[in-house]
Amino acid sequence: MTATRTVLSLSLLAFLTGGCVSKPLKIETRTGSNYEELGEGQGSATGIMLFNFIPIGQNERFVRAYEAAVKSKGGDALLNPEISERWFWAYMLNLYRTTVRGTVIRYK
């Protein structure tokens, strides 16, 4: 009984800890002229908090929106990024939509 409780407790702890892991978003700033401007790009990503506790697509939402904005013009990075968010609250879930806009560039 004690061994089962220990295994379940450790499994729950690993699940909760691992569920909150995401990769960092690094936004580069370039001041040189070693790039070509491709135009305005925009990307969005959505995440949900189920029961205000379980993240679904939430942790890497900013990264996915940034990458979608860069890919919208086929570039490598964004200059002057603007990040905006919209929220929707319901009884069982919260919906978060992140939009990233900026000038898409391609390195030469």
C-alpha cells in the first residue's frame, strides 16, 4: 500500500512538473543592414486552461505565434514585434489567443 502511494505521488509530481515546461522565446534585435525586409507579418496561436488548472497548448503559445509570423512571409526573424492577447473566460476553461506582428526579415 505504501509503495503504491509513493509511486502514485511521484508520478503525479512528475506529471505536474513536466506539464509546466516550455521553451523560451528569444526575440533578436538587429541594428546592422545585413538583412532584407520582406514586409509585415502576423501570426497567432491559441492556448486553453482547462478547469483553470490544466494547460493545453498554453506553454509555447508565444513561440508558436512568433514562428507563425516569421513564416507568414518566409523569413528568418522579426523586427519591431508587437504582441497582443485576447482572452475568453468560460465556466470550465479559459481561452488565450496571442497575436504577434512585425516586420519580417531574411538574413543575407
